[in-house]
Amino acid sequence: MSDEGIAVNQRRDGARYVGAYERDEKHGLGTTYRKDGSIKYKGMWKFDLPEDEGVAMQVEEDGSIYEGPFQAGERHGAKGILYHSDGTKEYEGRWVNDEMDDPKQALYRWLDGSTYKGPFVSNQKHGEGLYADKYGNEERRLYEND
């Protein structure tokens, strides 16, 4: 592989990277693929780690998808969206160091259609939020590390 440029790097296990390199590291726009050919990450890279201030995409093995910013290889920044494997939104809000963490107003949706709108801290509902069940019945609740 060259020191920099655009390349395809196929690993022995079948996974591959297609995109920009610099100093033999993923750097610039690129996509990683799993051995079955499905996308694992698509977006900007900085010295071998996902780093994108815009909308990068990460697909988990369970089929859930994250779209949003990355910093130093982790989900990090405002307006990150996590989708359930069926394509419905699961979480929309700020991410900090790979955790759902929005002290103002995030949206969380369970697969049954019930929702929570309110603050999140370290992947947990925390503070006053609005819970709505799958039928639309709403209730304001105070959550603490839930």
C-alpha cells in the first residue's frame, strides 16, 4: 500500500476498507465493510479513527444504525440519531464519548412506539421528561438515572 492516496485494503477475514489513506492510516473519506459486504462505517477518518463533524454512518451488527458526528472514533456531538434495526428512530440528541448525553431535550422511542422527551445523562433518562405510551397517553415524570 502506498503512503497516501486512495486504496482498497482487504483483510484476510474478508473485511475491507475503501477510501483515503495518509501515512498508511485511514485518513479522509472512506468506508469499512464487514466480511459479508455490509457497511460498518461510512464517513471521514482521522489517523485510523472515525472523525466526522457532519453526518457519518455506523451500522451495528444487530442492524441498528447511527447517523451523526464522530470524534476520536466515538459517537460525539449534537444531533446524532440512532435507528432501531426496523428503521424507526430510537434516540435523537447529543452524544458525548459514545453515550447518549443531552442535558436539554432528547427523544427516545421504544419499539412499541412509546416515547420519552427530556434530558439524558450517561445513557440514562435523568431529569424532568415527558413519557407517552404507545397509545399517546402522556405523563410528566421525574427520572433519576433511569
